[in-house]
Amino acid sequence: MKSRLTEAETEKQRRILRKEKILRFLDDLRAQDGLLQSFDEYTFRAMTERMTVYSKRDISVTFRDGNEVRVDLGA
């Protein structure tokens, strides 16, 4: 029982930290002056979970919300 309580407390802390991180990110986005006009590394890193490179011309970007975009740079 003590082990389960410890796991639950650890999970609770993890969720609290994740929520705080998301709220800070949203605050940063709201502070932007209009639409982004150029690449912003911080925003890109905050929004993406991973990138998968299949070849020089074929990549996939998976966002933190689970959406995935496959980009074909061929032709």
C-alpha cells in the first residue's frame, strides 16, 4: 500500500509540473505580437514530440498533442 501511495504522489507531482510547463508555454505564445513571422526554435521545440527522418526527402513531425504531419520534400 505504501508503494502505491508513493507511485500516486510521484505521478501527481509529474502532472503538476507538466501543467505548469504547458501554462508557461501558453503564456509565451499569448505574449507573441501577432503571428510568428520567422522560425522560432523555442516554439518549435515546445510543440514537437519528435521528428522521424525516412530519407533526405521524407520526414514526419509528431506534435505533443499526438498529431503527425508527414512531409515529402521530393520532386
